Amino acid sequence: MPKNKRNRNHSSHQHHHRHSVEYDLDDPIAQIRLSIESSKWETATLLRELGSHLRDRFSQSKELCDIDEAVEVHRQSLIIFQDHPHHNSRPSFLSHYGFVLHDRFHHTHKVDDINNAISQHQTALDLSYGTSNEFDILINLAKSLRCRFDAVRDKADLDRGISHMHRAMTLRPQDGTALNILAGCLERRVEAVYQEDDNAQLNMDVKEFVEVQERNLKEASSTKSEPGELQNEIGTSFFELFHKTLIGQLLNKAISIFCEARTIPGLSPRYELNILSNLSACFMARYRQKELRQPSDLENAAELSHRCHQYPGSIPSKVRVFIVTTRCNVLQTQYDESGEISKLNEAIALSHQYLGSPEGAVIPEDDRVSLLLVLGMALRDRFLESGRTNTKDLDDSVKFLQEARNIAPTDAVRMRATHALVGTLILHHHAQGLPGNPATLRTVIQLQEEVVNATLPTDFNRPTVLSILGMAWEELYLVTRTLKDLDEGIKYSRDAIKLSASPNQKTTYLSNIVYSLHRRYIHNHHLEDLDEAIAKCQEAISYIEEPHPDLCIIQSSLGRVLTDKFTRTKNRECLQAATDAFRTAALNNTASITQRFFAAQRWAAVADEHNHETAMEAYTSAVQFLPRMAVLGLDLTARQQMLTAGTDGLAREAAKCAINSGLFDRAIEFLEQGRAVFWSQALQLRTPLDELMDSPAPGPALAEKLQKISKTLEQRSRNVAKREAGQFSHEDQFVTEKHAAELRNLDDQWQACVEEVRLLPRFEKFLLPRSYSDLQVVSSHGPVVILNIAGGSADALILRAPSEKIVHVPLPKFTPQAIQTFGGFWGIVRGSADYTHRSRGVATSSGPDSVLGRGLGVLWRTVVKPVIRALDLKKSELPDRIWWCPTGQFVSLPIHAAGIYSGPGQECLADYAVSSYIPTLATLLPVASEPAPQVPNLKMLAVIQPETNLKGWGTLESTRDELKNIQQVVPSDSLASYGLEGAPATVDTILRQIPTANIVHFACHGKQDATDPLESALVLEDGLLKVPQIMELSLTAGSLVFLSACQTATGDKGLPDELMHLAATMLFAGFTGAVGTMWSIRDEDGPIVADSFYRHLFSQSPSSGSPQHTNPQTAEAARALHAAVAKLRQQGRPFMSWVPFIHLGY
């Protein structure tokens, strides 16, 4: 009972002895008063118990009404004490009231609740000083103060909390709870003091934090239920505090604790996995700090992250997502350090695999954000790795980073996601090209400014945040060309460099400002900008230890700015330094192939332009990279995309350089190695291995192994689903990534097997680029003319015969002005206007002959006639064969039809030679030293498609006449016809029939896809017969294919040297020769050309005495087409009718 009640009762008792009558009256009153007093305390106790039960129910239900009622009940219980403020039970009631207020704060985040909770605990403490309850109340108050600090960031709360815990530790020095709370308060104060930049206080707090946690490890381990639990918690606290402060002592302490924890006897699998995964993350974090890293950190992180990822048994989702995120971060860092693209691919695949799993679909938002950020950044890096060609990766990166930002559970996480997204949006905008959208960029700048404003001045991420903002301003400058925008970007880049303490970070920021300074020099031509850019490059290089992939980019930048300084000052030392920088970048084996290629390409251009002695070395280096960029480990689409990464024209420029140096054989080698890379790579998988099979052991075994790998690699490279960015789920994209990984693995196996073959005697050059001595035999059946155009000048290189020297014919009159003559012509053949006649493809204009006639005349005078003179060819009724190997713009020009067709002095190439085209010299190698191919057992396949079920394609009535003409020449028992009633020309049927035939004839619509040449196709009954499907064919009997359809030999405008068209595909599939069309043909011309063509072809047969000849001479296909076209000309047909027909191959 309270002391004042005892006194009052005692006084009453004395008063009762003096006044016996009053005693009798007072006694019931006193009893009643005692009963009332007793019921008040019982009520208070009941209210407290009710509040406690309501609090317990709230912890399960999370219903706000429960905690609100609990607060009210506890408040009412304390009203009972208002007349008894010093009652010995009041501290307990105050504490319970503080508990529920604290709980409600966590639910509502209303600061008034936590303020009130602290007030209750403080009052309880004031009433309990020196009592047995003081320790517990100190704990409660410190917890609430720590909680309020987390909400309002007032360091005074931590100061009070730490002071209270110091008092608690004097009361119970061995208590683990007090140690934990003190450690938590110290941890927060270290972070707060770090941001205030108070080094003296920081050092004291870090020291005490370490001491407290060490005591915790020694004295409180017995309070944990499982071995390793405490070590994992304390190690994690050190690790998390390191992330907030970058204090190396904390990270080293975390690693030490986790390493010791691994050896604890009886360590449970659960905590073993936690400890290993945390240790992996710690090693990764230390490796990223150059001043802290140990040589084995990255290796240790990789080994542990892999071990955790492969850990057997069930793993809690919270642990699993941490393991996956850590593993991806390790892989990303391995890629950053080595340039090994397989690491990046594995990180992307792993992210998709987990996010697409049932567990990954329901992980908490903060964990999902972390993994989405990892995935988005990895996709962004892979886009850059692709030479900025794989835009789907960039689109997906934007998508995933936007998702991360949208679902971020806190402002801090949202800012982190925004920061990552902004950098990617800048790249995305840049990839779309100029003129760009300034409004979009200003929105991006606004987003990043929000991140800057949310980042404290002392935050170690602030330099990165400022650098990205600088990049955004620079991107805006590229659109607006307003110098103040660029100046703004440079200002932020300077701030980033100034604030950066990490050499790794500083290298990145220095590299960024070099681009900005260089652009400003180009804008205002102030030499000081160029000098500063050079100095920044050199400073960045000084921070990087060789070898490192980042050196490639920085050395390339240095080469560019030094080149501009040479151009400005004419100082040859600057030129020498520039070529040295480019050379160093190109030879950096740790960098990606694309980065090295671009460095070598720029090196070659600079050295060639300024007549530097390293020009040939530079071109050799650059051309050698082309096959490595389009490796067989990529699917067909990816290979084609890689070849669009600024590669076109390199081989021609290299050849021009060699020609200017009089190295004609080297020029031919450049052109052969650097053109038609797509087909050359694919053909390597079909290389005949007879010689290897007949060689001594282990040759036969290697031949079988290589054949098996090649077959699998070729099949799987075509088995890729086309998609748009973001179209597939994570699960689908994981399947795609897994397929790509299998392709890369097969490519590695194939490369290794090829290297084994090269170790054998006589196979040292197996599948290496051919030298001129290997190629010169192609002129065995007639002269081969290579037409090269580069840098505004053109040349012809003529291989007259294998034993003769190369003849060089300069073509000075084929100037840019001459090329402009074909401007209108190219518009015609690309179907830019309507064509009144029925055509087997896209439409062309109604009056093209005048344009085309002028172009053919210019082509004759400037290109073909000089070649005719050099070969000393004469007009003839039976002219000799000639093969044209055009490059660049020549690929789209009808060289075979060049001539003067009106006025006096009419003459044309057809008077002097029978023309064929070849994509590369290697096309003729199989027949170069062999007799003309024969067709001993004729099987011909004729496919027509007068009508199709596909929308958008007109009727081709003349294809029926075309088939009738063929049937009049070819014996019925040797001819299989499709496209007729009862024999539909379906895609699957035709694909099965093609390998059975010697000669195949298509009369149908054709389509050349300008945006994706691999989608080019022949239009059949039920669908499109596309390039990849034709590539699947591997023909042994195929001699000749006639593609009487539109655009079957129309090259890719973006990649003319790759010859991505249907006719070239047929040569790849195994046909020796092909007839194709350079543009649309008229439906009614098809039957005429086919009739004349096959009559000539079969008339050359040895059995020509019979009415129908069964053994046609396919080697005469070029002459047969020559005759058929001549017939059209004799009938007065316009140029557009007969010019498009060409022969390719032998």
C-alpha cells in the first residue's frame, strides 16, 4: 500500500481509542474506502492485462483497431494513478503504455506516438532510479530512442540512448541484451557522425562499437540457441555499417568474424549457408575497394558464391535471393575485370531464372528491386559489349530498371533505382540517334536532380550521382548544340572527380569528362580543352593497373584527342602518341573484342589518312577482329547484328591502303577475309574433312568430333525465337539465355577442336584465312575482276590466270559525282514508286529506263570499259566468261549490263564477255581445279506459285506458262512440279524436295527484307521460305537454282559486302550456280527467260540428238542466261525487264 494510506489508517486507528462512539461510525466508512481503493488497483491491473492481450492480438492481426484500443486502455489504467504519482506500481504501467505507443508508431509512423512512448519510459525511469526495475526501463527507453532516431535522424536521441546503455552496463555488466542495444545505438551514431565528418568522434565511436561487439561475442554467445547465430548477426552488423561508411576496419572485422564462424563445431546448415553467403559478399565488397583488396578476394568471392548457389536442400527465400544477388554481383565484377562476356551472360541468365521461378515471383519488394537492378545493369553492359547493336538488351534494361523504380518500397531505394535508370535512359536516347528529344532529356535531368538532392554531401555515392547528371546534360547538348548545356555537364563531372576518393570511381569520371572536353573543343576550338582532355586521360590511365579492360576505352579516347591535337598543331609527336594509344588499346587482350575492334578501326583510319607507317599493321589487326565479332557461338540474328556495328567498309579501306602501297595480293587477302564474314563463318561448319579423316591418328577421331560439334552448332544457331524487347517472361528469357549459353559452349568446344587439328602435321593452316597463293587458282576458268571502292576512289584488281601477276586498273572516273548518277536508279530498284506492270515483288516506277540507261552508260565508261581494255577482250559471237567480285556500292550496280545503248558507238559488256558474279573468291575454289560439273542423273524441281494464301501478294498468272515452257524441255520423268492443283507448294514439302534435285526452279513472289535480311524469303502456298530455312539445307547434288522471283539477289543496303540475299543463301546451301534478280521483274518476262534459258542449257547436252535432253550442262548456266537476256533485248524489252537477271557462282 502507498505510504500516505498507512498514515491515514494509523491516525484513524488512534482516533478510535479516544472517541469510542465515532469509532463505530468510522469503521464501516474506512472499510468501504479500503474496498474502493482495492478495486481501483484491480481495475488498473485488469486494464493493463486487457491492453497486453490487445497488443498480442495486434501483433498477429495487424488490425489498427486493436492497437488503438490497447493504447486507450493503457491510458485509462494510468488515470487511476493520477492521485498517486509515486505509487510503486506506476512505472510498470507507464512502461506498458510506452510499449503499445511504440508498436503503434511502427504501424502508423506518427512521430507523436514515439515521442509519447519515450515520455512514458522516461517518467518510469525517473520513478525507478536505484530500484530493481531500473535496468529493464533503461532498455525500454533506449529502444524507443533508437527507434525515434531512425525516424527523425536526431543524433541527440542516440546520445541519450548510449548514455542509458552505459548506465545499464554498470548495473548488469554481463547482460547480452544491453550489449546488443548499445551496439545498435553505436552503429547508428557511427553512421551519423560519418556524415557530419567529425573524425575524432567517429574514431571513438568506431572503437567502442568494435569493443562492444567483441564483448558481445565473448559474453553473450550462450544466449543464442544455435551455433553461429550470434556470429552471423554481429558479422552482418559490421558489414552493413561498412556499406554506409566505407570504413575498411569494419569490413575486415566482418570478414574475420565470418571466417572464424566457419570453424565453429556443430555449425548448423542454416547458419553455415548464411555465414558463407555473407562472407562471399564481404570478399566481393573488399575487392571493390582498391585500397583494401587482397589478391585472393575475387577468387574467394567467386568460389563461395558458387558454393552457396549450388547448396543442396531447402533454402529460405530471403537467403536465396541474397545468394543469387551476390552471385550476380560477383559475376558482374568478374566481367568488369576480365572482359569475359560469359560472366555477364551467366549473371543475366541467373537473374532471369530466379525471377521467373515461383519463389522469385513472391519475394519482398526490396529484394526484387535489388535483383532487378543487377539484371538491368548487366543487360546495359551487354548492350555496350555488343558494339551497341543489341538494342533488345538495352530496351529490356530500361524495362527492368523502371520496374525496380516503380516498386521501390522506400524513398532511398527508389532513388537508387532512379539513378540506375537515368544512366540507362541516357544510353537509350543516344542509341536512337539524332535529332533526339530534348523534352525527354530534360525529364531525365529532372529525375537525376531529384537523386542529387536526396544524396547527402558526405554520401560515398554522391560522385557517381553527379557524374550521371553531367552525362545527362552532355546528352542534351548533343541535341540542342547549346554550349551552356555542355558546360553544365562538365561542371558536374568536375564535382564528381573532386569528391571521388576511390581510384576506380575516379577513373570512370575522368573518362567521362574527356568526352565532354573533347566535344567542347570541337564546338569552340579552344586548345586548352584539348590539352585538359589529354591530361585527364593520362591521369585516368595512371590509376589503372595493367592489364585491365578499362584501359582499352581510355587509350582509345586518348588516341582520339591526340589525333585532333595533331590535326591542329601538325606536331608529328602527337600523331605518334595517338597511334601508340590506339595500338595499345587494340592489343589489350583483357578488353572485349568489340572495344578492341573499334580501337583498331580508328587506329587504321588515322594512320591511313596521315600516311603513318603503322597503317597496314592497324588494318591487319582490325580485319582479323571481324570473324571474332560474329563468332559461331552467336545465333544467326546476333551474328548479323554484330556485323552492323560499324564494320562495313573496313575491308575495302584496308584494300585501298594496300593498293596504294602496291601490295595487290595483300589487298585481295583483306577483301577475302573482311567481306561476306557471315557466310564465311557459317561455311566453316561445313568444311569437308576427308583429308583429315584419311590422316594418321588422331586425325580421324578429331574429324568425327569436329563434324559432330559443327552439326550441332549449326542446328542450334538457327533455333532462336524472335521477340521484341520485354515480350517474354523471365522464365522464357531464361530459356533463351540458356540456349545462348549452350551455343557459346559449343563454340568453345569447336574452337578448341580446331586448335587441336592445327597441331597436326600438314594442318597448321586449317580454317585460317586463305593467303593469295591459295586463292589465285580461282582464275583457272576465266578472269576474275575485283571491284573495290573506298574513300571516294575505285580500283579494279584482275586475276587473269593463276600464273599471272595481278593487274591493277585504277578507276579515277568513277567519282562521287559519277556515283550520284545512280541516285535515282537506286530509288527505282528499291521500289520507291508505283510500277504499272505486274511484278514478282515490290513495285517500281513507271518510267525508269531513261534513268537506268544513263547509269549503265556511266558504268561502262568509268568502270567496265577500262577493265575490258586491260584484259584486251574483243567482241565475239561466243564471248569468254568473266567473273565479277564487286564490293561496297558496286554490289548494287548491274555491272553485267554496262554499256552504251543509244546514239552512235553503241556497245556493251555482253558483246565482250559472259558475266557471272561471285560473293567472294572462295566461291569458285571448289571448281577452280576441277572439270565442269556434270549432272549424270537429272532430277529437276520446278516450283510455281500463281496464287498464295498470304495477304498482300498478287496473282502471277505467267508462272503457269513458265512451268509449261519448262515441261516442254525437261523430260517428265526427271521433273517434279509443285504449285499445281493436287501438288501444293507448301514450305515443308519444298524443303524436303530441294535436296533431291540437281536443278531447282522457283517462279513466285520474292521479298528482300531491308531491315532484317534474314527475313528475306520466297512466297509459297502456305508461308514464307526464309533464308534461315534454306541455310538448314546441306546439298550434295545441287548444281543450279533459278530464282525467277523479285529481289532474290538484292543485297543489304547497310551491309553490302555481306551479300545477305536469297541467291547467296542458295550458294551457301550447296548449289554451284544460281540465277537471281537484282530487283523486281515483270511477271510476263519470266516465261520468256525461262524458256530460252533451259533450251540453251539442254541444247549443250551430249545427248542433244534426242528430242528431250536428260543431261544438261549446268556449267553453261551463265551462257544460257546470257542468251535468254539477249532474246529479251532483241524483242525490244525495256532495261527494267532484262537487266535484273544475273548469274552467280560457276
